[in-house]
Amino acid sequence: MIINVQNIYFYNHKASLMKHHLHLLIPIFCCLILSSCTCNRNGQLPKKEKTVEASDIKVDIIEFQKELFACHPEMLENELTALQQKHPTFSNVYFNQVLNLPEAGDKSMQLKVMKEFISKPAMKGLYDSVQYKFSNLDFLKKDLKVLFANYKSYFPEKPTPKVYTCISEFSYSVFTATDSILAISLDKYLGSNYIFYASLFQQYTFMLRTFDQKYISIDCANVLVANLIPPPGDKSTLLDKMIAEGKILYAIHSLLPDKKNYDIIKYTEKNWEWCKKNEPRIWAFFLEENLLYNTRFEEYKYVKDGPNTYGMPSDSPGRVGAWVGLQIVEAYMREYPQTTLKELIAIKDGQKMLTGSKYKPSF
């Protein structure tokens, strides 16, 4: 019954709009076409601290999984030691945190676990699938050159990360090991139809289409900027959470300006258009339900991934709260175009952002 009421709330304005605003339909329709076709914000990018060109960036990708699976099981102790000496920082994070090896003191157990990891047929099959799918990483180098050039343009003090690829047995997508190392777990990008994804992620089938190589650079940008934007505390309002997510999305698009808006948030184009079509009703929902200034932890559900967004129609996409956060951030940056990404990130008061944005979608 609640769902029916909400569906009516989101869609019952159509008749009155047709009756009272018929003369506006043609220009509105044209604007919608333009907005749906214009998938970047080059005219609205934030001010850079310096200009670094992609051609000035060198990207070397270390395929750690190749070196690991080249180890001989009978010579594993010496070869793993050599691997750890060659890549000390990454090895430490990968073995101890990603693969969760037993404590350092238990050497025999570590070797047993790693011998099974590189020898068992399932893992060798996964490795073969990764190497077949990603035999050529030129597409990734091209994207990362753009990403790192913009990253250095907005944050000149940050190092250009060294890039590793690996296999995490589906545990991770992208992660960092200090500011200087960015790691990509290629087994999370084998394509939505990869034979084992459906059974492994039965409760998250809505995410399967995002296990695709076109999202690798977006996830890399996500990790880099998320490390710069402190997550809101437990007592933060939902508005604070929405704007924090909006900042991340805005920063990703600033680092990868040629990526489509809906790919940045991992929507389909239909999802994005649903939000645009229903934007005034979405905003009214948050206001009328008194959600914006709610500090309950459970309100994170409005900004997190899901098949749809809690309390909204079944055809809504997930994390609509994050989408609204992005609209507020973009509106703020239109009002204050000289604001740098650093300055934007430094604003912790969600209400200040909302007031300054003058965000107020109307029917």
C-alpha cells in the first residue's frame, strides 16, 4: 500500500502539467534531449591549480598476478621472498590484507596457503581467464594517463601512483596501498556474463553489469578521491552524507571528464533519465519525509548501492540520495565557479553547500 501511494506521488502530476503547461512542452523536450546527449561537463569543470597534460604522464602497469603465478610450488619460499623484496609495500598489503594470510610468524601455514592459491585448478582457471581477457592493457593505460594528469592538475602535491594488477579471488575491485600505489583486481572486471559471477553474487545481481572493464578507470578515480574526502561521522545528517557522495561523483567526473554521467554513478542511461524526470518529486520526498536532517545511521540506505532506493518506486535506481547530492554540488559550483576541488572538499557543512547552491528543483 505504501508503494502504491509513493508511485502515485511520483507520477500523478502528469495530467496537471499537460493541462497548465502545454506551451512549455516543446522547449522542455528539446532541453531534455540536449541534457541526455550531453554527457560531460567540460564547461563546468572546476578550476585547476596547474595544467598537466596526459602526454606528460607515464603509466607503467605491473602485472603482479603474472609474477605470482609464475612461482614454482616446490620453490615457493625462495620465490615469494624474492617477490616480496621486489615489491615490498604492495606485497605486504596484498598478502596480509587482501589474501588474509596467517600471521607472519606462522611461515609453514603461509606457504601452505599460497601453494594452494597458485596451484588449485579453480585459481589457475581464474588466472587464465584474467590473462585471456586482459592480454592487452593499452585501453587502461590510456584512461589512466587522463586520470593521473587531471589528478596532478587538481592535487599537484600528490604522487602519480604506481599501478599494480592482481587477483583477489573476487574480494576487491580497486584499492590503494599508500598514496603511491593503486591496485586493480582484474578478476572483478571479467564481464557481467562471466560464468561464476551469478552464483558468487546472488544477493547482488544488480551489480553484475558493473563488473566490466569500462568501469576500471572510474573505480580507480573513485578510490583516489574517496581517500581525500573524509566520510561523514555517525552524527552527520543525511544531507551531509548525500553531499559527501555528490562530491566524490563530481570529483570523479572532473578527473575523467569524457566519461558519461550515468557511467560515473554506475547507472544505465534509463536510470539517469528516471532521476532527471522525477527530480522535483525526489526532492519533495526527502523534504516531506523530514529526511535531510536525520542523523540516524540507517539513513545511509538512501546513498548506497541497491537494486532501487528505499521508499521510492520499484523502477528507481539505487543511491538516488547520492544522485541528488551530485546535483547540489554541481549547482554550488555553478554559483561559485572559481572554487577549486580542494576548496570544495574542505567544505564540511552540508547546509552551507545547500544554501549556497540555491538548489530547488520545481515541478
